Amino acid sequence: MQAKLDEILGKELLIIAFRTKKSKFKESNYTTIQFKLGDRLHIVFTGSEVLMNQLEKYKDKIPFYTKIIKPGKYYTFT
């Protein structure tokens, strides 16, 4: 099931996998994040560089529990 970032803010997620690809529409990358919320499997697409950098930094820790928050104009994991 596909989700939007604003729909899952502040909820505990189990990050299972991610994949970063080149966007067809922009000169930047986007990331697909696969996660579990409760018993259901979801994906979310994001162009957030902060989230992409954090996922790359902690890829060896996957799967891990986290929340996504927006403390201003950007998204970040807690």
C-alpha cells in the first residue's frame, strides 16, 4: 500500500528496505522506502535528501524502528 509522508508523520515505522533511483522528471534522485506500519506493508516515495542520507548512513542497521518527523521545512528520522 502506498502512503504519503504527511500521513505517517510521528508514527512508529519498521524500515525494511529502500532503493534510491534517478528521477525521470527532475535532475535529482528519489528514494522508495518500504516499511511496516502495524501489520501492513507500505511504501513511500521521497526526494528528501535528509532521509536519503540517513538511510544510506544506517543501511547496515535495517530493519530498524523509527519515526519520521518534520521539525521545520525538512523530514528526518528520529
